[in-house]
Amino acid sequence: MKSKSSLLLPTALLLLGGTAYGSVISANKLAVDAGMPFIAYAFWQMVLASAVLLPASILLRSRPKASLPHIKVYSLVATVGLSGPLLILAYLADKLPPSVLTLVVALIAAATYLLALTVKSESFRWLSLLGVALGFGGVLFIVVPEQSLPDPEMAIWVLLALLLPVSAAINNVFTAKLMPGDVNSLSLTTGLMTFATFLLLILMLAIDGPIALTHAGFDGVWPTLWAAGGNVVTYLCFFEILRRAGPLFFAQLNYVVVAAGVLWAYLLFGDEPSIWLWAAIAIIALGLGVMNYSKARSEKVS
């Protein structure tokens, strides 16, 4: 068992990473509302992030490695772990309230458990299954009641948003299988964001053509800078927490993302959740708690 003192830094990183990722969802809405095309918006985030990370990794002697095992990790995380969720969130930024998108992010833990169970990298536990059921029950509180969303027709976009936890679950489960032993947080984050830059450049040029960072003026630039910084912070925290405290501890990041995302949405847009959304928050948080408890209990037994 980890000592309290050894968990001080992971706890601080958990709060920092969760708050950063929760804020990115609101930044997405600001950029897309300003007129920034969502693929170009995702591309410029990665350009800005790489422009900071590459020099830092060289100065700190943590430059990304280019061996085949490392490239496999970069390509997997860059496509389904980073670019996929980034594009989904950016595409839905003007179609769903940020608070609703935040709650969908909270389903990542449940989706990860279901996929891990399918590929037999996790054992079956009734409590974990209950946690999954509670998570999807929280989604029903968003989709079904007419009063839960500003416009009932948004329900179809909520269903599309469920691709986000599916994409993240694929990343979480299969990255663990491919992860080389000789990586650190900075080199891995640098490598995957650089890879994502080239991937999104090809996608942007093929679909929209070349689009400048200043396409939507200052109203589009500053949220892009904000989101780029938020993603850098989140992924650095993600890999460092995994290294120091493991995936069970990291799963608690979802609590912080939900709370931070709803708070950012309220402060920036006055996006006050309905009673149904508050119920969804409570149910999804309970589901996460049940899953974490189930995992901790199984590790004690083993």
C-alpha cells in the first residue's frame, strides 16, 4: 500500500490534470463558436503543444524515441487516445452544452472496464459491473427526460458523444499492452503530440485545405492556446500518475473532470445543470466510486 506522503504528488497531479481537462471542453466551445473549423482547431492545438514540448524534451534530454515499439505507442495513443476524442469533442462543441460533454467523459472508466473484461485483461466483478450500469444509468438521465437538455433534439448528439469513452477505452486497454519500459512522461507526451500533428495536418488538408491559426481572429486563437496547454498538462499528469500510483488511482481523475467541467461551463456560459443533470452527476460519480472500490477490494484479496 502506498504511504500518504508518496501519494501527495499524484494527488496534486490528479487535481491539476482533471481541472485542465475539464477546462478544455469549455475552450472547445469558445473556439468553435468563434468560427474555427473543428479539424483545424484540433491540428493547431497539437502544433502549439509540440512547439513547446519538443524544445523542452531536447533541453531535458527526454526526446521521444523512434524505435518500432515507441512508434506503435505514439500511433495508437495519437489516433484513438488523443486525436479521436479531440475531434469528437471539437465537433460536438457547438451541439451540446459543455456540462453534458463533461459527463460523457466520466464514462471512460466504465467503458475501459467493459473492454478490458472482453479482452480478458480484467477479471469479472459484480461490483464493477454495477459501476458500469450506474454510469450508463447516468447517461439515461441526460438522454431520456425532456427537461435534462436545453433542446430534446440534442439527445442524438449525446449518443454520438458516446464514441468518446469507446475511443478512450481502446486507448487505455491496448496502450498498456504495447507500452515500452524505457519511457518517461515528457518523451511520451512529446512523441504522441508530434505524431498527432502530422496526422491532423493530413486530415485538415484533405478535408478543409490549409487553415491558418488566425482564421477566426483572436476569439479563435486564445481558446486554441488554452486547449493546447490543457492537453499538455493533462497528458503529462496522466503518464506521471500512472508511473507513480498506477491506473486505479488515476481512475479518480474522472471525478475531478466532472466537477471541473461543470464548474467551468457555469462560470463561462452560465450553463447551470438541470435537476436531471445533477442526478446524472451523482449517479455517474457513484458508479465511479463503486468501480474503484471493487478494484481496490480485488487487489487486497489477491
